[in-house]
Amino acid sequence: MSFQVVRPPVGVAPLLKAEGVSLEYGATRATHDVSFDVYRGDRFVLLGPSGCGKSSLLKAAAGFIKPSAGRISIDGKTVEGPGADRIVVFQEFDQLPPWKTVKENVVFPLLMTKRLNKQEAEQRALHWIAKVGLGGFENAHPHTLSGGMKQRVAIARALAMQPEVLLMDEPFAALDALTRRNMQEELGRLWEELRFTLLFVTHSIEEALVIGNRILLLSPHPGQVRAELNSHQFGLHSAGSEEFQAAAQRIHGLLFGAEPSRDGAPAAAAPDSDRSAAL
Ligand SMILES: Nc1ncnc2c1ncn2[C@@H]1O[C@H](COP(=O)(O)OP(=O)(O)OP(=O)(O)O)[C@@H](O)[C@H]1O
Ligand SMILES: [Mg+2]
């Protein structure tokens, strides 16, 4: 099997661009000189072991933390702080205010933007609640919902905002295997319908292959780009296939194996133009 070479679409500017991004927490350098481009409609995955700076990069894209070097931009504008064009779905089930119902949880940020009145916000909320399969649970409170249902609310809340980029940090990691699979499928279906731009963080190779059309592999301490590859040929339908397993093994080798060889596999320090060579 082989991955296809990652080539940027000709004449299209990236929607989200990370250029030489280094992130630091005091003396800890979380990432070093990380660059990547996310194009409109991409399902772009940041994949790497614990501590490689995936969450930090997502937080920087969200505008919660500032790079110590480099920059992140959306549509050419430097990200200076949080904004309604970038909404984050986290792993934690407690990201929903517990005193608000499902509908109130989705309505609240819509009203905050001041772009919709109450009736419009409610209509939009109901639409998205139905889209994620939670019709009938509008008036339920989060503590009465399963983990998967809570994550659906968080997804509905995010998509209702119609962000330029949906940012997801291991949103399914705390779910049981079956629910996790369902949610991956559901996200795929939503993407097929809406073609939103997704920046998705995971440490699961299989999840990266299932969700992503492009995957950035990061190595830890500090997080650095190890390789970038195309994965649009994979999906849940191919999860058990030989090709899928071979791809997963190849990624595993790139992430955890010895320094990649020069014969086709991208080296950790390869320049940008090279790092997306066929694997
Ligand atoms: N708030 C913080 N204060 C200090 N150091 C931090 C903070 N957040 C992250 N770090 C450090 O930055 C590095 C990257 O952390 P980050 O959480 O971004 O990694 P990650 O790839 O998301 O890991 P995981 O897969 O475990 O979620 C780690 O060394 C971590 O200890
Ligand atoms: Mg993380």
C-alpha cells in the first residue's frame, strides 16, 4: 500500500495556516517550529503520542494561547484570541453548563454572537439538535444524558455557530468503543452533508485514518512535525482491510520506530517541500 503525496490545491489559499509555531509554558517547550496548512473542507488530523503538543496547537488555533514564535492565521488574518469563527469541542463530558437544558446549551452561544434574535437562535438550535440525532431531548439536562449524547450536544452547539473551522480535541476518547465508532460514523456523515473544515486531534492511529483526509504526524518533547500524509482513501468502511492495517502499521513505524530512512519515507527534519513524500 502507499499513501498519496500531499500536494496543496493549485491556486487555493489555505483557510488556516500555522507557520513555524513554537508554544511554551514557562520553561517547557510544547511545540517547536510546527507548520501546516488546512484548506477549506479538509478533515485535518493532528496525530501523535501524549505530550507532543496536539492540544496546545489546537488551543493556539482557538486563540486561547499565543505562540512564542511563528503565527497561526485564518484567511490570512493572524489569530489574536478566541472568536466565533473557531469553535472547540473538547474530550470532557462536562463542557456543557449542567444547569442549562440541551436547547439552552445550544442557544446560549448563538445569542452571545448578537447576530440572531431569540426566536432565530431557538430555531437554529432545534435544527442542529435534530441533526445530531437528539430530537426529543431538547429539554433534558446534561446529567441525564450518556457520554455520547453529551458529545452530540457539544457538536450541535459547535456546528450551530457555523464556524470557519471546527476544532475537536479527542472528542470521542472518553467513550466506549462502540459509541466511539458510532460517533466517528456520525461525524463522517455530517461532514459529507455539510463539508465543514475540521481540525481534529487524536492519539489513535485508527481514528486518524478513519476521520482524516490529511494527517500531520508529530513527535514529542517538543512537538515537531515528523511527516504529513493523505488518508482520504480510508474510512470506517475500510477499517478492517489489509490496506488500512498496513497504513496503520506504517504510521506506527513513523511515530515510534527508528528514525525514518531517506528512501522515500519523510525524515523528521525534512524541509516542508519534502516532508509529504509518499510513504
Ligand atoms: N497548562 C500547562 N502548563 C504547563 N505545561 C503544559 C500545559 N499544558 C501542556 N503542557 C505541556 O506541554 C506539552 C504538550 O502538552 P499537550 O497537552 O499539548 O500534549 P498532547 O499532545 O495534547 O498530549 P495528550 O495526548 O496527553 O493530550 C507537554 O509537555 C505538557 O506537559
Ligand atoms: Mg491533548
